[in-house]
Amino acid sequence: MVCIPFGTSTFAAYLPAGHFDASLATAIYQGVFEGMSLSFGILFWWAIRHEHLKIALTPAAAKTAVIRFGIGNVGYTAAVGVAFVRPAASLAISALVGIYYIFEQTPARSSAPAAPDDPGNPGDPAATG
């Protein structure tokens, strides 16, 4: 948790300075994002592997979900390299990865039919009174 504010404040302090300091600060910032992305990806993979999701996934769906969820790692890795050439372009890559993650990358929940004795089921005679 300490890495996130450190990376962000270092990036903010050195980006306006330019030169190698900005490149190194941007690489640190992107490295923090890469670390977060890897840890979330591993946590998501573990949850799928140990069946801790609310929905069951077929092996093919699980593989697709892990790939879609973890694809941001490629962007963050590229952003670390680009940071040494163009820090602003590295930030743009990070923004694009963020936009990618705005959209749901985890498997969609299917709405399960309500149980007959569910109080929220309008077809249940006990619910109407």
C-alpha cells in the first residue's frame, strides 16, 4: 500500500523537471501499477482456481477471463519501457489501460431464477400475503 502514494508523489514531483529524473520517476510509477496489476491478476486466478467466484466457469471461460483480466500487464510493462524514452507517452499508455479496465473484464453473472419461497419472488403466493 505504501508503494502507491510513493510512486504517485515521485512521479508528480519529477515529471515537470524533465530529463532522466522524469523518466526514472515515470518508470517507478508504472512499476507500481505493474505490481498492482500482477497481484490482482494472481488473486483473480487463485479465486477462479479455488472456485471462489459466485458463478461457475468452464475451463475455457476461466482461461478467457484470466487473459482478459490480466491483459493490462502487457500495457504496464510496455509503459515501463516507454518511460525511459517518452514519460508523457508512458502516462498515456497507463491511461489507456485504465480506460480498458473501466469496462467489466470479469465473467458476467447470469441472473438465477428466484426460488419459489424467496420473498422477492412476485410469483410466490406467500409473498403476496
